[in-house]
Amino acid sequence: MSEQKENKPRRTVQGVVLSCKANKTITVQSEQLTQHKRYKKYVKRYTKYYAHDEDNAAKEGDLVKIQEARPLSKIKRWRLLEVLRTSAV
């Protein structure tokens, strides 16, 4: 009766790095456009994620792709996949 557990594809999110001050940790802000239920106007919603950056590769302002991971600490649940675009600063 030993059955393999099916692995679901892990979520990936694109966002901008807000902070890289902590060692091996980045803070990423993701933006979603949602439509208001009553007024039908599009509203920006922001979500902040804490992601693990093993090589400290990402800097503030970079556009990055992060992937869902197992709990790495009290608040970190995401892992850096790649830096898509570096900031000009």
C-alpha cells in the first residue's frame, strides 16, 4: 500500500526586490490587478514575500522570479529562482 505522493507544480511569482539587508534573505513585492466588485475599476494589490537568496545575488530594485518552497524559517516560504532584470542603480 505504499503509493507515491503526487508532486504539485510549485507556484512562481515575479516581483521587485524591496530589501536585501538581511543575510541570504530578500523581501519581494508582487503586484496584482484586481477588479473592484461594485465599481468595476481595476485596483492594484500588493503582496510582500520573504525569499531565500543563497548567493546574495539579488539587489534592491531587481526584478526577480521566486518559487514556493518548504518553510525555511519563521517567515521565509519562498526561494529565489532567477534575477530577471537588474536595477539601474
